[in-house]
Amino acid sequence: MERREQLYEGKSKIIYATDNPDQVIQYFKDDASAFNGVKKGTIVDKGGINNAVSSKMFQYLETKGTKTHFVEQLNDREMLVKHLDIIPVEVVLRNVAAGSLCKRLGVKEGLEFPDPILEFFYKNDDLGDPMINECHIDIFKWATKDEVAQLKEQGLKINKLLFDFYRERKIRLVDFKLEFGRHNGEVLLGDEISPDGCRLWNWDTNEKMDKDRFRFDLGSVEEKYQEIYNLVCKD
Ligand code: TMP
């Protein structure tokens, strides 16, 4: 697979063209950012860990019938994926209260929900990814009604699969963000599934094992990313 010109550089990944117009390469950087780019830094080896963890998660979800953009992990930093027309809607699933939900609703961190909460955010850095609902998606034509139904159905299904996957490894999947895109008329799961876009707590102690360690300067960032890598990739 020939790596060609850079198509896009985001905060944590670079997208390169390949000699196949249907496929692109995701390159995972060590760069970390938080609070919509206000806090910036580096997490050593994060790119390699997020590439390996995401590759494992995509392969796992594929075995359970979820359609994803994953083709193959090429090397430490690069993943070959199907070229998506990204739907500009971030799908967030929550099992336990944390992050922006606590701020918005005055709920105490750690409250367990009897059922998952699904939220939509508009993928727009200039606006700070504001929360939206189905009316906004429909009126502004970010996705069709049928696509929104798929985002909800897939989001809830993926939440159940990932919650059980992590529970078996003594990790609580608190919340996470998914992105989807269109490819040859199908809606596929895209982006990455890594400790950058998930909240993962030790099941017994509630110790945070994800990007919140970087966001809030909790220390041992690299160590906790490495622990997640070991739990997900080395069993
Ligand atoms: P939040 O509490 O900041 O709304 O985030 C919920 C979860 O989704 C958390 O695991 C982080 C992830 N997330 C991202 O990774 N990127 C985003 O742009 C958003 C809105 C959420």
C-alpha cells in the first residue's frame, strides 16, 4: 500500500491518500489536546497505543456484526481504512455521569444510569462541538432520518458490546464518543476507539485510566494508557 499526499491533519491524527481512492491511511500522533485545543501536550507512545487499541476494537466489533471503516493495521502508527464521507455528528454514549454532563446538569460524578444516555454533538471545532438534537441534524441536513436511526441503533449496540468487553477486563466504560461516515451507500463506524475518546475507570477503585489524566493533570498518563493497551491487546 503506497502512502501518498497528506489529505488532512487533525489534533491527534493525519490522513494520507493511498494509490486506492477508496482507502486512506490514518496516522496516529502522540499529540494530545483538551478543552477544544486550549490545552496541548504530548503523551509518549500514545499514537502506537491508540492505533493498536482501536485496531483491536474495530476487529472485535466487526466480529459482532458492526460495519466499520477498518481494513488493516499497517504498522505501529498507521491504520488502513475505507475513505469515508464523515457525518458531522459526534455520537456520545454514557453509562455513568462524568464530564460535560455533570457540568450541564449538576449531576454528581459517578452516578450510574439504569439505561445508557445517547447524546449528539455537532462536529465543529470553531464552535466547540455544541450539543444538538435530531431536529438540528434534520433541518441542517447533517444526516438523513434513516442515518440518524442507524447512528442511534449502532451507538447503543456498540455501547453494550464495549461495556461487556471492558467489564471482563475489570474496567468500567463510563462514556465514549463515536463518529460515523458514508462509504458506497453504507454508514460505517469511523475515527478511533481509544482512551482519547473514552472514559475508562478501574472497576473496583474508580481510578481514571483515560485522557482525563491528561486533561486534569492527574499524572501517570503514559502508564495508564499502557495498562489499557496491555488489557485490550495482550490477552
Ligand atoms: P464530554 O463529557 O466532554 O461531553 O465527553 C464525553 C465522552 O466523549 C468522553 O469520553 C470524551 C468523548 N468526547 C471526545 O472524545 N470528543 C468530543 O469532541 C466529545 C464531545 C466527546
